[in-house]
Amino acid sequence: MHIQITNAGQIAVPLTSTQGDGLAAEIEPNDHLVIEDEAITEATFGDHPGLLDEFEHRHAGKLFDTIRAFLSQYRSRQASQRGIPDGADVLCTIENFGPQALTVGAGDADDYEIESGETYTAQGTGRLHIRELGA
């Protein structure tokens, strides 16, 4: 996956993937992170049920401890943000500079396809799932 993701929301949000060596990062509002890793074809911006279990199973140790801390902080911040208009609490801009198209979905809506070279602003409640097509 070759993307730049910018947190356009109001609170810091974790970006995670259990693929490859694993990815656990926290992106502050108006900050961005670049992923250039062929081993990562799926990532989650936010939180979802079972995320900690996935990390514990695949990446026990320091990476698991890091994501557990990120998710604990995120869940606290998320709870304090209840009442955001439209209920959307994750908002990001995704720039796809890889050769493959991506899909991004909020889990409760249709996925949007992001072609190579395209930028898309996505929002959701709780999480956004980003997946590389053809992987």
C-alpha cells in the first residue's frame, strides 16, 4: 500500500494493520502519515470490534502494548466527542499514490473506490477500513 492519510478530524485517531510487521500509529488532527509498504494491503483508521484480539494473536509484545494504549486513549477521546454533527467521528483525506486502486468504507455505507493518483476525503463513525484492490 502506498498512501498518505491525513487526519481531518477533531481528535487523534489510531491507524493500524496486522499485516507484515504490523502497523500501529496515532495520527493527530491535521497531521498525516505515509505508508509505503508492499506487505500492507489493508488498514483501519479508528477502532473496530476484535482489533485488539487480532493484534494479540499476530503481534504479541511491544506492538500489541502500543495499540492497546492507542485504543484506550482513542476510546476515551471518542466518548468525550459524542454529539458531533452527523455522528461522524473519523474524518480523513487519503491520497493514493500506489499502482493499485483502493477501497475505503465506513462499515455502515458503500465502499468508495480511490484510483491511483486520486485523493478522497472519507468520514465514518468509529472507523474507516482501507483496502488495496487486487491484493
